[in-house]
Amino acid sequence: MPKIITQSIIKGIGAGIAMLAVFFLVVTFISGWAFTLSQFFAYWYFIVGLAVGFGIQIGLYSYLKQAVSHDGTPKAVIAISGTTSTAAIDLLLRALSRKHPSCVRCYRIYKHHWPISGRTFLGRDCL
């Protein structure tokens, strides 16, 4: 297997594991270990799916970045990837906050730091 692909796979796996670690650290810090475990077991398919998707995205980004630097392909390809991921995260946080009200707090923090779609969420002011 070429070196670029191996490095990209390692970075993707590391990013997925890092995302799971951040989830456990942040939720444990905010709500405690028991709540973290209950939420993980209740929504493991969302959380693991998000971590796997993030790992794949980082792996692909790493591969594209290395391929572009060696190939001379335009760098706009990488910029489009970042825009797509921002939109995907925004949609995911909206969907999770509808299903689980405590996620609204996370969405408010996210929206405060990265305002994408105005000041309202689900038809009401949330900031």
C-alpha cells in the first residue's frame, strides 16, 4: 500500500478515536459519568457513526492534501470539502437537538461560535 494511503488511514482512525474521546470528556465534564454512559448506550449508533464519518472525512482530507501537494491539482478541491463538512455538522446538530433537548445547549454553543443560519432555531430565539 502506498505511503500516502497508509498515513491517511492512520490519521482517519486517530481522528475518529479523538472525536469519541472529546465526546466522553465534554459530556462527562458537563453532566457526569453516569449520564455520559446512559447517553452513549442510548445513542451509540449516532455517536459511533459520527466518529466513523469524521474519521473517514479526515482520512480523505489528508489524502487529498498530500495528493494535491504532489500532483499540482487545484487547491479549491480541499476548500469545497471543508464547506460540505460545515453544512453536514450544522444539519446533524439540528437533527440531534430535535430528538434530545440537552443537545440544544450544544447547538447554542456551536451557533454562537460559528453563526451560519441566523439567530433562530426551530422558530424561536435561542441565543
